Amino acid sequence: MEEMRNETSGPEVPPPAPRTSGLAIAALILGILGLCTCVTAPIGLALGVIALVQMGRDPQLKGYGVALAAVIVSGLAVLIIPILAAIMFPVFARAREAAQRTACLNNVKQISAALHMYAADYDGRFPASDHWNKSLQTYFKNPKVLVCPTDKTGGPSYGMNDRIGNFGAMDVASPAETVSFFDSKPGPNQNDGPPLLPVPPRHIGQNNIGFVDGHVMSVSDFSTLNWNPGAAPQTHSIP
């Protein structure tokens, strides 16, 4: 009887072999990637926690150390994200502003070139300052040249030194020192002098200035600028 019972019961089935949690492995990979990119770290942290919970419920799952490492690595990466953001955002902002300042300088350069093309067509005289936008637009074609990329009002963003309006190009005493165009308070056909300079300056403490000879530069000390085309360089105080 006992022999028959043994024969019918058959061989004992071995318990299933423990298996490593795929979630734990994926979590660790995402956590490591998160140290480099910060993007995958939150996902790695979540998967690591889920893997630990599953292993607590299923004794056949192994990989506790892998899951724990994933949680630690991902957690560190998540903590690094705000620190990196605090460091990198100002850097990116400055890089963007530097690019905008360069684009603005290029605008002023094109406007200055248009001024001389106009003078070549009109007996060597500059246009009247009260409608210089329209007078010069024929020479630079694209109206966006009048808009500084930093100026969120949509511009026009530049002013003309009103003292050179209708002035003879050959009569300017110091072309390399005399202001022609400059970053100004926004508005069409802006023309005057220092009172129109943006305050605070538009480009991290500087405004872009064009000169009658055609060169342009970023300037922080505006008291040294010459606005009088008919005389040697003189300072014009800013009120």
C-alpha cells in the first residue's frame, strides 16, 4: 500500500529559482544616466522604490542591493538638479544676452552703413533726423534691423543723434568719435542725445553706439561720447 502511494505521488517538484528584478536593473541604469543628464533620475528613483516593494512581497525576487543602489544614485541625481539649475541658468542667461548684444551691434552697423549710402545719393548730406527711419529703410531693406532683440516692446529701438541730421558727411570734424546711432528708448524716429539712452543700459550695463565713421561698440561710460559733429570731441553730460 505504501509502495503504491509512493508510485502515484511522483517525483518532488523543485521550487522555482529566484530571479533578479528587472525593475531594479532598469532603475540603476536610469539612476546612473541621471547623474549625467538629470533627466532620467526621477524615473530611476521611482522604479527603484517599486522594485524594493515588490521584493518585500515576493521572496523569489532578488536584487535588493541593486534596487537600493538605484534609489541612492537616483536620489543623489535628483538632489543635484536644483543645484545645477541654480548654477547654469545665469550662465545660459548671460550667453543669451551676449548673443543678443552681438545681434544688436550688427543692427547698428547696418544702420550706420545705410546712413553713408544715403549720403552718397544725396550730395553727401545725412537725412533729417525727424524721419530717419523711413529715409534709411530703403538701404537696409529689412525693417527688423530697427529692432534690438533685447527690446521686448517691438521697437524701433534705436535713436539718431539729432545734431547730425541734414549735416554734411564731409563736414564732421571727428567721424570716429561722433555718435551717429545708439540704443535708445523705443519709438519711431527717435532723435536726440543722451536723454534717450535706456536706463538701465540695455546690455548688461552697456548700450550699443554707432559712430559717424561706421564703427560700432558697446559703451558703459556715456559721459565720454561726443555728440557735436562740427567740433572736436566734447563730453555731453547725462542728466
